[in-house]
Amino acid sequence: MIPWTLLDTARIPNGGGELRLKQRGQEFSIMLGTNELMNSRLSGSERALATLSCEKIRGRKHPHLLIGGLGMGFTLRAALAELGEDAKVTVAELVPAVISWARGPMASVFDGCLDDPRVALHQGDIRPLIRSTKSTYDAILLDVDNGPDGITHEANDGLYDFKGLRAARDALRPGGVLAVWSAHPDRDFTRRLREIGFAADEVNVRANGKTGARHVIWIAVNPSR
């Protein structure tokens, strides 16, 4: 078997730990400690985050999506494939090195999606983008951690608590969608979404289409006001 090669490391801001980018043949992996955060062979649930969201807002003119977490670009590429030419997709990525990896060693994985004219890339925390806007986005897609019970960045908890969910609700247009990826189910998070006023469904998906680990995606629709 081809051994893994360590390509680069990067610190997560504010003491979130160290990411490691590894390669084995054409396969890439991003690790945090002993946890594999993402793998280029396993993209099914990340793609589903986009396709399930776009299905809910299909038919809207000039839709604007906000994606939290660039990762390996699977959610972004899936969203671009679903959306028309009138769409706009803003991607927020906290770790500068992840953007460098996308344009460098993992360029083949991203397949030029960052150069799509519909894409705006924001290097920094997604939270200010959410909190500073009202009725702006048709969908907010969050894949910034392992889910509501985060492991990579303690500040991410502020996205998933009541205050963070209210900010997301207010940043969405009526009927807009908040979609959240998670490695594990979380009954308390489902409850919080519904208490905030979202019509929330918890969808089970596989890491790689019909196989692999089971992941969870919450699709929470903002009520029309």
C-alpha cells in the first residue's frame, strides 16, 4: 500500500489546534489530531448538504448561498452544479492554508470551482457575515466543524446555540434554508432549531453515496414572514 505523505500543517486560529494535509497517491486527507475531518474519496454527505438545500430553494431568482467551510470543495461544486448562472455563492473559510491547499496541492480536487464567476471567497470567520446581515441569504450551509458538538474550534459553538441560530434565521430570506452537516445526530440541536421557529428535518446520509459512515444533515426552513 502506498504510504501517506504529510504535505503541510496549519494552525486553526484562536487555539483550535493543528490541521495536517496528507496525500496517498491521488487521495487527500485533512486531519486534526487522530480525527480525519475529510477525505477526498468520501464526499457523499458534503454533496448532499448542497443538493438538499438547493432543492428547497429551486426556482428562486438570483439566489444567494452562504457556505461555511471550504473543506475540499465538494459542497461548493455540488451547489454550483445545481444553481443557475444568476446565482451567487459566498464561501467563508477560517484557515488561510485551506484556501492555499485548494489552489495548490488539491487543485485537481477543486477542478477550478473557485474561479467560477458566481463564487466569492471570504477568508475569515463566517459569524460576522451572518450577524451583520438581515434577509440576505436564500440558504446558509454550515460545515465548519464535526457538527453542533464541535471539536476544531470552540468559537464554532456560537453558530449552534440559541443566539447563533437566531442570527442565522434573521440573515435568511423568508422561506430560506439553514443546512447543517454533522458526523453524529444531536436531539438537543433539533430541539433548538424548532424552538427558534425553523421547520427542521434531520436527514441521514452516507459518507460516500450508499456506503460509508452515517452522517446527519439538518434542513431547517425559515418560516415565511
